[in-house]
Amino acid sequence: MSKVVLITGGNRGIGRAAALLCSARGSISVNYATNRSATDETVARVEAAGGRAIAIQGDVCEKADVIALFDATVRAFGPVDDFVNNAGIVAPGSALSDMDVERMKRVFDTNVLGAYLGAREAARRMSTKRGRRGGSIVNVSSAAARLGSPNEYVDYAGSKGTVDTLTIRLAKELGPESVRVNAVRPGLIDTEIHASGGKPDRAAQLGVLAPLGRPGTTEEVAESIVWLLSDASAYVTGALLDVAGGR
């Protein structure tokens, strides 16, 4: 059956890889914050792969934008079946004692408030208790949630720890309402996010220290996301799936 999939931060990295892999599932709504050209490229690639796609701008930290994102998806394709709660940011490496409040606020607003707003709206749009048909939510967390990222990104790590808690608790809330909630926790994945943290080669340099001896790819994370969205994982909810090469 064709599905409607909404992905936040779907214009690059793991979000883009998930959008492309989901193209066979049906209709993909690709959210972005600022980079429209990258989003248009993602949409074009989804359509070339046989799916339908639209680009929707919106800040996941803003309640009105999140509601508008779901509304636009429903207008274009119908009710949302799957939600990939992916949008997230990181800041340059720093010890906590040197971090300024504005940096921490940006990270927590996007990675925590943004994730909660998206999950809340998805729950409202999917719950059978509200007359919907159920669905699947996949939160994109990070191995940093359990590793801590000392002297680098303890704010980012803490924000992803909160995403883990959201996943576990929301799965218990929504299970009786036919909504599954899971998370993937990527490790050192070769994406653009490392450049935004000031270390574009970080994944390549540190990935060799993982038990599998290399960094991961966005496609490998996307495979896990799509599995969690699919009926193949129909009895899986509340899971935190590490995609971290053994770290």
C-alpha cells in the first residue's frame, strides 16, 4: 500500500537518504529550514526514483510551522502514515564550561523542542483514539546520547538523550492507539553535520576506531529507518536501534 511519509530536515544527510529510500513507499514530504536548492534536488531525485514529493519550508522550533508542515502534506497527499523526526543541529566542539547560553539554546530548541513538537503533531494526526488510522514515528537520535561527547558536544549529546526518553515514553502512550514509536541512534556517519560542527573530516578520522573500522553512510542509517517504518517491524516499538558500527 502506498504511504505518505513526512521527513523533517529531509534536504541533506540522513534525511535525504531516508527520503530517497522511501520513494518506493509512495509520497514524500521533504521539510527544510533554509536550503531550498538542496531540497529541490532531493525532491527531483525522489521523483526520478518513482515517488511523489513536495518541499515544505518550516522551522521545527515553531509550533505554527510544524502544524503548517503537516497541513501542507495532507493537502498534497492525504493523511500522514509515517513521520521521520530527523531535523537536528550541532555546534562547534567545546567543553561545557566554555559554551555560551545562546549556543545551548539553539541546540536544545531544535533538537529537543523541535522533536517534541513534531512528535506531538504526528501523534495527533495518527492516533486511532482521534479517529486516525495509526502509523509509525521514527526519531533520529544519536550514539552521542550514551557516549556523552565530552569536550565536544555535551549539549548535543544531552539533547539526543532526551530524544531517547521521548521515544521510550511515547511508545507506551501511543501503542494502544496503533502508533509505533522507535529511534535510530547513528554513530560516526559521513554527513554534512560534521562541517557545521567545525570538523568536516571527523567521521573519516574517528570512524576507523569503530569496531567495524570505518564510518557509516547515510544510506545505512536510512535502511534502518525504513525498516522501522515498514510492516517488517510491526511488533517493534520503543526500540533504540544503534547504527554505530559497534561503538
